[in-house]
Amino acid sequence: MAKIGLLSDTHGYWDEKYLHYFEGCDEIWHAGDFGSIEVADKLAAFRPLRGVYGNIDGQDMRLRFPQVNRFTVGGAEIWMKHIGGYPGNYDPSIRGSLLARPPKLFISGHSHIVKVKYDKTLDMLHINPGAAGMYGSHSVRTLVRFAIDKGGFKDLEVIELAR
């Protein structure tokens, strides 16, 4: 079983609470808009880090992380892209690939709105962890934790940080 800590849209903001809430996690995943290499370095020093770059990330982040990251953990295929949309409204840049070969879990960021939704048509879970940083119109900063076990997902928690 793999325990995952998921966040997005830090926009260069660092909060020590990230480490507190991700203490029991095996990996940390960041769905883009890191905003600074320092945020990525601090997360990677704490736990193995996977991620994608977002639309605000500069060349340093684009050299370190891909635009689309497809990988397998705990028997589940995962696909992550910062601007990806959500069930019923996937971004045109990803829609065709998702329809042709959907993963078990699709992760996106960008909207700053936490969302966990199952796509019955594609038999795929979608998670957007919302925004963990201070920049943007969101009123609550959020993180997500969950476990992957034998290709399935369980123990999903949405964590609300200080407003």
C-alpha cells in the first residue's frame, strides 16, 4: 500500500504544515504551479516527489518536471497534468488521450477548487487538490491524502489549512 500526499498551486508559498500533514505519506505529488524551485526542493527533501509543471512555472521547473506525468503506483495507473479539466469538461489538450486510454486516476490542478469526482464513463477517479498556496481567489487552502492499494483508492482525506 502506498500513502500519497497531494497538493497543487503553491505559487511559491511554503507552509511547514505541508510536512506535518504529509508525515505518514510515502510520496508527495504536486499537480503544478509550484511557483519556485525552493518549494519543490523542500518537498523532495522530505519525501520522494512527483509532479508536473504548471502555467506559472518557469524554465527551471519545466526542465525538472514534465507537462504530463503518467506512472503506476500500487497497481494503479496515474496521469497528472496541471490544466486538465474534470469529468464532463476535460481540457481539449488532454481529452483525446484520456478517452483513448484512461488511467485509474487523473489528477489536475489549476482551478484552485478542490474536487474529487468519479468519471463513470471512463471508470476513472479524478482529483484536483485545490490550492495550497496563498495566491488566488480560493478562500481555503487545501491538501489531499489518500492510499493506493492493489489498484484501488481508499482513505481519501481533504485537509483544510488556515484561510
